Amino acid sequence: MNSIFLRIYGGMLAALVLVAMLGALSLHLLNEVRADQYRERLAHGTFTLMADSLVPLSEVERTRALAIWERLLGIPLTLQSLAHTGLDGRQRSVLQRGQVLVEKTGPHAARVMRQVGDQPFLLMGEVKQISEQLARATIYLLADELVRYPVAEQPRRLEELREAKGFGFDLRLLSMTKADLDEDQRRRVEEGDTVMALGKDGDSIRVFSGLAGTPWVLELGPLYQMNAYPPQLLVMIAVLGLCLIGLIVYLLVRQLERRLSTLEVAATRIAQGSLETRVAADDDDSVGRLAAAFNGMAEHLQRSLSIQRELVRAVSHELRTPVARLRFGLEMIAAASNDQAREKYLDGMDGDIQDLDKLVDEMLTYARLEQGSPALQFQQIDLDALLDQVIAELAPLRREVTVVRGPCQAGEEAKGAWVEAEPRYLHRALQNLVSNAMRHAESQVSLSYQLGAQRCRIDVEDDGPGVPEHVWDRIFTPFTRLDDSRTRASGGHGLGLSIVRRIIYWHAGRASVSRSERLGGACFSLSWPRSQASGAS
């Protein structure tokens, strides 16, 4: 048991290491996704504004505009045909939806692409420092757009541009007095310079530029740097995740170990002879099913040992009488005075030996059927032929009792008098029932069957004294004899009906006893599925 749990814990440890590696990889991929989203958010507005500005221009004007923007951005800008870019279907779909496509080309560099309106051209730029470079070009483009409107309408137009072009940062027009600038920065803005100021927390920048001929200062930002999750955070998250998973796994395995230990203790107690030991099997999981199977095994073992003890006691009792008669016969043969007397005692001893042989055969048959599933070869059997065979074999044994065929019923859905059964065992079961009925019948024994589409039933009836109803439940118990007219004087060892019950059990059916309505005696019935495939299901 300990080696099993060592293997379980080893497997769990390997799983935890794998989970840690997957967690670290997942966080790394998360950083990559966040970086892509960051670059797309910053570049979207500016490149959309440039691409939309190129739509109404001629080829010469486009070349001039690209040259100006290249000087502002400090990066090469090109127009390329969409058909010659080598982009896959997903990338083309992104561009055709009016979005900016950003491909990382280095630790801080990226290739930014935007389709020019509905035209089959791409505006492409190689950006080194995406946040600072784009800020200057964005101010120029916005200023060029705003100067076309009256001063009073410029704030409203800026808001429209921010929403229409999808800028990933704030845009505002402020008066010089409201701009958060020191004296030197204000002077530089008034001189037409572009000023970049750190945010209050030092983790962002804001860009300020004056609009010539207006009282406005254009503010961009704050622009935040992309802060990836640090390795220390990844390690801490991995360690915490491992601890949490390890705790959960430990609790689960500990509970499993406790339940399996209960099974181990129960198995030890059964091995020591406490056959009534059982374990709780309430849960519907693998251990619960194992506990249910364990209880079934324990019950079968207890029943088998009980049957074995009963067989030993019964056999020792059954052997006394024929052995005593054999001993008596030997003594009488020795003392016999003539051949006729010796012949009489020899015939009696031969009968006792046959009785012993029959007893041993019945005990072996019952033990084979009781201890486990016998090797059954199911075949299609014609009931008419089987019943005729049994009658022909047994009818001559007691001529004062007539063995006949009773009324047989086979509905239209039965499609013949065939059934699936093991020929040898079913023949043995019918022989036992008919022999038992002939011993107790007054004058008649009747065999009949009823067939349906799914099940079949064979009835063996007699006109004897019958079986009292209060013993119907135990009549099939091994070595059971009744105290009425069905006594030992009628013969048998009390195993025949037990063998019948086990045979029909292995056919997925049942044996029962009742009172015969036609003959007034006992009626023994065998019922089982006509098709063993349907009975097994």
C-alpha cells in the first residue's frame, strides 16, 4: 500500500512541476499578448489618421506626404500593394476590418501596417520607439487637421477625431494657464517647441505642443510604457500556484489513502476469519465502486465458506448410513451360511455403493456450480425434443407413475419452440425436477412450457402431497428435507433442487415452486431469457 502511495505522490510531484512550467509559459505568452495590444493601441490612431489622409491625394501628393511624415517620425514609410505583402488570411482580415496590424521585429521595434481606405494599398512603417516617435507625428497630423476649423470648434473636432480614429490615449486642448507645465516648459511651448513631461508617478509621459494662431495647447497622454510582468512575479505566482495545487492534491490523496487504508484493514480482518467485515460504499466514485466490489467479494466468500461448512456437515451425516449398511453387509456376508444369503447382502451393498456414487456426483456438481461461473456453451435447443427425451429416459423408472406432456403454449411472437441454453446443464435440471416429482407423485407427472418473445418457462407438476407454502423459500437450500410425506424415505440427498437453482441462475433466470392448479400437487417452474445476449444485458 505504501509503495502505491509513493508512486501516487511521485506522479503528483511530476504533475506539479509540469503545471509550474505551463504556468510560467502561460504568463510569458500573456506578456507577449499584452505587448502586442499595447503597441496596437498606441499606433492605431496615428496610422489610421495618416492612412485616411492619403485616400484623396494623388500619387505625387502621397509621395510628398510620406516624405514629411518620415522626417517627423524618423522612420521609413512606404506604400505597398496588398497582394505583394505575403500576409496570411487572418492578417488580411484584420486590415480589411480597418484595424492596425503590428508585427514585432525586435525587443522594442515593430512593423506597423494600415490599409489605405478601401484601396489595395498598405501604409507600412518600421517603428523603433513606438511611444515617443509617434507622439510628434501625431501632434503634427492633428494640428494640420484642426487648423481647418474655427478656434471655437477645435475642441469638438479633436474629440471627434479621437473617437473616429481610435486613439489609444487621451487628447485634450487646454489653455496655456491650465496646462500642467512649469515656466521653462511654457516658454518652450510658446516658442513652438514640443515638450515631453514626465507624469507625477514617473511611469508615463505627456506631450504638449502649441497650436499656432490659437490659444490652445494640445496635450497627448499620459503615454505609459509597457510594463511586462517581472520574472520575480512569475516565480512568486508559480510558487503560490504550486503550493495551492500541492495542498489540494495532498488533501485529495490523504482522503484517498484513508479510504484505501480502511479497505486494507477490512481485508486483513477477513483474512483473519472475520468474514462479516464490510466497508462503507456510499460514494459513487472509483473508491466507492471498489468498496462495493470488495463487499460483494466478502459476501461471496462468506457464503461460499458457509456452504462449504454446510456441505462438510451434511456429507458427514449422509455418509454414515450407507457406510454403516456396507459394514453391516460385510459382517453378514462373513456370517452367511449359504450362497443365497450372500447374494442378498451383496445386492444390498451394491445399492449402497450406487447411493454413495450418486451422492458424490451431486456434491461435485453442486460445488462446481456454486463456487464460480461454469464454462457454459449456450446453444439453441428445441424444447419439444428436450422434454420428449427426458420423459423417455425417466418414465420407465417408476411404472406406476405416468409422465406426460402437459399443455404447451407458444405465442405467434415466439417463432418456434427454441430457446438458448446450455444443453447438458438444462437437461440435468429437468432430470432432477422430474425425478423429484416422480418420487412424490401418486400417479402422474406433467411437463409443459410457455414461450414468449423474450422469456420462456418450463413447469413440472405432480399430483402428490405438494410443498407447504411456508417452506417455498428454503426448498432450494442444500440438504433441505421436509417433515411431511416428502421425507428421506422417498430417496434423494437434498441436493437435486439446489443444483437446479444454480443451473438456472447461470442462465440469468430463477427457479420457483408453487401449487399445481391442474394436478393439485407441487409445481416447479424454471424461467429464463430465451436469448442469453438479452439476459446478460
